[in-house]
Amino acid sequence: MQLHEYTISELSSLISKKEISILELTQHMLGRIEKLDSELGCYISIVEDQAMEQAAKVQKMLDKGILTSPLTGIPMGIKDNICTEGILTSCGSKMLSNFVPPYNAHVVKKLYNSGSVLLGKLNMDEYAMGSSTESSYFKKTRNPWDTERVPGGSSGGSAAAVVAGEAIYSLGSDTGGSIRQPASFCGCVGLKPTYGLISRFGLVSYASSLDQIGPLTKTVTDCALVLNAIAGHDPMDLTSSRRIHPDYTKALINDVKGMKIGLPREFIDDSVEKNIRDAILNAVKVFTDLGAECVEISIPVMEYVVPTYYIIALAEASSNLARYDGVKFGYRASNPKDILDFCKRTRSEGFGTEVKRRILLGTYVLSSGYYDAYYKKALKARAIITREFNKAFEQCDIIIGPVSPTTAYKIGEKINDPIQMYMEDIFTVPVNIAGLPAMSIPCGLDNNSLPIGLQLLGKRFDEQTIIKTAYTFEQNTEFHNLRPSLNV
């Protein structure tokens, strides 16, 4: 095995035993990026000099016994909507193509304090608005399994980098499935934590009541290690939970005996590709063979989740993106006639097509005469959807199903059909609407040898049950070991 193929836990052991140095590992990862990234397009910014300086500094601290975290010396990538002091944070947009934050996001501080080494900032759909990483201003990211296909989105760069070995782990953000869907398309582990478990301070807002930062990793064990490092209260984020989070590695138990696993019939209907349905049902068999009980449940509100999500998300987006007028930071239109021309041209030239579409729709549903008809109704629907999922958890300990109705599709195949793109989110958006935790783990390959993701949904702040269930599946299958063949 080469160094980029190891997991966090394996590399941590090699570093602590002094079998490899942090500088050696960092250099190897930067070399890997240099070989692959021109084809895959995972990174917007690569901070080679800073990474090597950071690696040297962390190595000295490790040698002195100052750092003891499992993440010490582990090279990572960060999605480009998470602020990093002194490093471009563009959100994949022309509007922020010159924005260098003067501070670090809370999660970045925590990872630096754990001794992780930042390799660079990862590509994404502009302002996290998309499901394919095709709307980035800078480049398209390609799926490592088939470079003619999308890696999913909006955290496509984050997922592709982990699977291609261009980062040992990464952080993404999830507003309606933007961690889980790329994790499913690329074949890695992706966790969207409970809303409030991880600080959003320093995350550039898309939809503030839905956004959540989470890890993308090779294994469930690695996911638990990263979650331990980034979870916890932050006084700078008023939505941050004050509850003390457990040690998530203690949930790494290979046992589901007596567990009730709910399978909603709406999650395996004809809208889901046959390969995916078969993979989900095979996963159910793995669990039942290990002593779990599968319970068929129904969540009849599923037909309302996509419209509810998009009304709320786009309304919040139109409000959040109103700050980008070219006055304080970001892109500025040149030679304006007056202040109105300045603001209009700055926004027209700085935002891409999908972002403009969402701002217009969000502004419409918040406008006078339509607020009650759309936005207010969506808020009521959100309460009903949350209640229905809470009711479903009275019948089971965890809910499973697909992440997406399809596997990775061809680049350009759906980009001009926004409605079709939005319907890709049907199984992921309920989690964000209700503030629940959910994880995607690999559970098979389709007829084109593309990864299929199994989604595990848990109760609020019950990441332990998700981790335990996912770990058990992983220990009794080999899907997490599957990797694409890359010509390097």
C-alpha cells in the first residue's frame, strides 16, 4: 500500500511509531495531488508551502509530546466555503474569487489544534448550490470512478479527493444532501451531523437553518475520529448545542442484535434505480442475518419534502446572498454609471446561473402577496415533516434507505434541467428539514461499476447509533475497501 491508501487510524499509528514522518506523508500527498488533480479537479487552491511549514511545526510538537490527537500530522482538505485565515475562500464563485478571510472557521481551528495539516481548499458547486459540482466558477470536478461522470455535489471536490487519495480526509457542508450524495457517488463515508452539533461559525451561509459541516472519510472509524475533533459548543454560533458530546469511537461496536431498523416503503419505490433497490435490500439482509429486525414503515409526507426544502432553502439564500453588493468585499463591477448600476452589474457578473435562479425564486416566495402562499406554508410543512420522522423513530432505532435515486450520471446530462436535478435530493433533504443526523456508506456497485450509497438516518444527537450500525455493516462487508483504478 502507498501512503495515500491508508486510513487516519493506520497513519496515526505509523506516525506515533516513527515509521513515517509527517513531512514525508505531506510531501507524498502533495505529489499525489500534482499527478492527479489536473484531471480530477478536486482543488481550487493548493497551499504547498504552508502545508510543508505546518507539517514541520506539527512534527516538532509531536516529538515534544505536546500533540497526542489521532489526527496529528494527518493531511486534509477543506471545502472552499469554510473560512481559512490567509487562504482564498471562494465558495466556487467569481463573486468571492479574491476573498481571503482574516480568520479561521471554528472547525478549522479545532483541526489545527488537533495537529492536522491543510493541503488546500476543495472545489464545490457555487455557494453550495448544486448536486454535481458543475456550477463552480473555476472548474468541474470529475468522479474518480469514471471521469466522464459527476462526483455529486455540492461537496464533490471533498468526496473525490478522499476517494482518489488526494486527501486522507476532508470536510464538506450539507444543506440538503451535499455531503451524503457525493459520498454515495464516489464511494466513501460521509456524515451530516445533527444540526447544532458542529459550529457553523466561519461557514459561508447558503441556508442558515439547514447548513451543517461534516466529515468525509474512507471508513466509519475515521469518521468517528474526525467527529470527535470538530463537535462541540461554540459561543460564536448561537445555534450551537451546549450538550457535551460523547467519545464517538466508543460506538465502534460490531453488533446490531436486537436493533430495529426501519425501511420506509417510499424509499424503495419505482423512482429508485433497480441496482440501488437491490443493494439496499441486500444491506437489509446483512443486518437481519446479524440479528437485527427490519420493520417496514411509511412516511407519507415524502412527496412534500422537495418543494418544502427548496422554498425554505431559496428564501434563506436570497436573504443571505443580499450582502454581496461589491461594497465591502468580493468582486466589483468596473466603471459603474451610478450606485444602482454598480450593485446590479456586480451581482449580475459575479453570480453564476444557478445562484441567480435560486436568488430570484427565494426573493419571489418572500415577496409581498406570496409570503403566506409559499414560505409560511413551507414552514408549516417543515413542522409536519419533522413530526412524521419523529413518529417513525417510535417504531425503530434507525432508518435506512438510498442516498439518491440514481448513481453518478454523465457530466452535462442534467445540468440544464434544474427540476430533475432538484428531485435527486428527495431522500436527503428530509434530514436537513428535521435537523437529523445521517450518514452515507458504500453498499455496492451498479452495472457500470459505480458506487451505491446506503443512507442511515438517526434520531437527533444520536450519532452513536448511526456509527455503530454503519461500523457493523462495514465489518461484515468489503464495500468500503473498493477503490477506483487511477492511472498513476
